Amino acid sequence: MQPADLFRATTFRLALSYLAIFMVSAIALLGLVSWSTSVFIQWQVQETVEAEAGGLSEKYRERGIEGLTELIAQRAREDSERRSVYLLLSPDGMRLAGNLYGWPAREGDTEGWIRFSIEKVGDDQFVTEVLARTYVLPQGYHLLVGRSLFDTRRVKLAINRALGLGLAITIILGVVGGYVTSRHMVQRVDAMSRTARRIVGGDMNQRMRLSGGNDEFDQLAHSFNEMMDEIQRLVESLSTVTDNIAHDLRTPLNRMRSRIDLVLMHSPDVEAFRRTLEETLAEADNLLATFNALLTISHAESGTRMHNLPPLDPALLAADAAELYEPLAEEKGVTLSAQAESGLSVAGDRHLLFQALANLIDNAVKYTPAGGCVSIRVAAVDEGVEVAVADSGPGIPEESRGRVLDRFVRLDATRSTPGNGLGLSLVKAVARLHCAQLILEDNSPGLIVRMVFPGQRPS
């Protein structure tokens, strides 16, 4: 993976966007902290100046101008750090005491506070900024008490450096974290893309790898793998259907062609022509029935007809189907009975449901020997509404019950009977379309096929 690919990644750009938003918020927060710190320190300086001024005022009231002059000179000598600034002027402007040699040129505010810069305090060269307050004493004396802002600026600078260092470390960690996270994301996306390209190249067995963390990528990969399993099943089913169609249709088409060739080889005979046409028409009807069954299965599997379907009574559906196949059952010597609870309903396509039920009854009558019985049952169960068809025929082995639901699958024992192997496939498609369970069970003897619909039970 090239660095340029990483910088083009959406995850990395998203990480940078969040980092930029965080930086703006952090800078605003740091600015607020710095400003608050400056205000607090200045407030402390003002409190210190006012406290010192209060002490000097008390001394002035006790001992007069001489005591004040002596105290200012003493404090100026004791301030070895040169952090405090004092200046006492006589009414005519003459310096009486202090470590400041001239009155600042700037004017103070209404409360007497003044901010100015000096280059010398006492005998030392000391460039600093001073925050001071001026007072006018009785008899016209002028007093200035101030405090150097050197320590204030040093503290503020230390705080700003710490905040700046923290911001720089945050930015570096954010960029590195975004890079690492984006690299991990891009690698997983690249792995998925490579798998998808191999699938496009024809390797249908490829699947997305799961990391085991059950994160969003694992969920996406799991859904993709399920989709590929279904696609592969459909592709294999389509291939099987195509082969079966070619195999099952070739025989009747060859019979039709051979029959027509045979009649054309002999002298014209109206009866022979009629018999050949009737046999050909029967073969054509069988072919059309096969294609119609395939189209019905395709429509049922597509689900395009399941929209705003009204509820129907499965008992009436079972009664109609039983009435339709009762003559066939009597002709074969099979007893056909129907038992249905009233008041049940299922939502579905009546035509498809009737065709599915008819296919089950047709198979049951077809494979049940004379003297046997076929029963249709409609009843309410815990899961919803059950429609079942049971017979007393040879049944289907348990290991073959899943396979007979595929298209064109016919067991060896049934190949001699008429049919195209699409009946149970249609039932499966209709059941799936209606979200019904299709269950094949042993009827001892025979087979019972149950369709359980999520219908409404009687109130």
C-alpha cells in the first residue's frame, strides 16, 4: 500500500477532519486558559500592591512623612529581587524615597492604576513592566507603589509553553493515530477488494475473511459471504437446471422428430397423419407444461407477485383442490379425504397456493397404490396455520427428502411414472414466497408434506 493511497483514504481524511476540529477547540480552550491565568495573576498583583499601599498609608498616619520615607527606603533595600517599585515625591516634585528615579510619563486610569516599562530599578539594570497605583497624600505628597510583572510573565510563559507542548503532542498523536487507524482500515478494505476482484474473475469459492472482532467489517464480510453462498447456490442451481432441461427436453423432441420422419417416409395415410399429429400434440403439451412450471417457479422465487395480497381461507382452498382430484382418486381406487378447521386465514396468492396444493395432491394420488388413502388437513398450530397432505404410498427416504425439492430431480423408483420433476420444486418456491415452512416427514407408511404458514389463528 503506497502512502498516496493512504492519504486518499476516507478514513484518514476523516481522522484529519476530526483532528482539525479538535485543534480549533483545543486552541480556543488554551487561549481561554491563558487569558484566565493572566487575569488571575494580574488580580493577585493588584491585591499585593494594594496591601503594600495600605501598610504604607498606616505608617504615614502614625509617623508622618518622615516615617513613610524611612519605611519606603527600608523596603527598597530589603527587596533584593527588585520586584517591588516605590516612589515618594514632595509637593514640588522632589524625590524623597524609593527605587524609582522618575515619575512615569503615562497617566493612570480613574482608580490610579498605571502600567509602564522601566529599564532600571535601584542600582540594577532591570528591564521589566510594572503595574502600579498612584496615591495623592495629604499636604500634596505623591506616592507610587507598584509591582514588577516579570514573575507574572514568566509564569504565563511557562503555562503557555506547557499548553503549547500539550497541543503539539496531541496533534502528533492524532496524526499518528489517524495514520495507524487508517492503515488498518485500508488494509481490510484492500483485502475485501482483492477478494471481490477474484470473485469477479470467476473464483466463486472466495469468501471474505473475518477478524473475529465482530466489528462493522466482520458484519459486512459475514453478510457478503452469505450473499455469495446464495449466489453460488443459485448459479449451481441454474447450471443444474440448464443441464436437466437439455437432457429432459431432448428425449421428447427427438421422439417428435422421429415420429414425423417415420410418417413422412411412408405413403400418405390420413389416419397415420392424424395419429402422428395427436401424439405430437401430446408431446407438445408436455413440453408446454414443463415450461409453464418453470415460469411459475421463477415468478414464485422472484417474489414480484407478493404485494398487498388479501387474506384467504385455506379451508376453501383445500376443499376446491380435493373436489378437483376426487375423480382421479376414484379412478385409481384411492380414498381422498379433507379435514379443515374453519375461521383460519393466510395472506397469499390464491393461484400459486392452489397450484402448490394441487401438485402435492397429484403426487400423493399418483404414487399411492390402489386401496390406499390420501388425506388433506388444514389446522391451527402454534406457529400459525398448517396445510398438510399425507398419503400411504412408498414415501421418500429421509436422506433424499432435501434433494427431491430441487428442479428436475426424480428418484429411481419414480422414473417410470409420468412427470417432469418440477412439482415439489414449485411447492418449495411457493412456500418460500409466502414465508412458510415446508416439512417432509414419514407417514408410516407413505409421506406427509406440511406447509406451515404464519397465518392468523381463530379468535
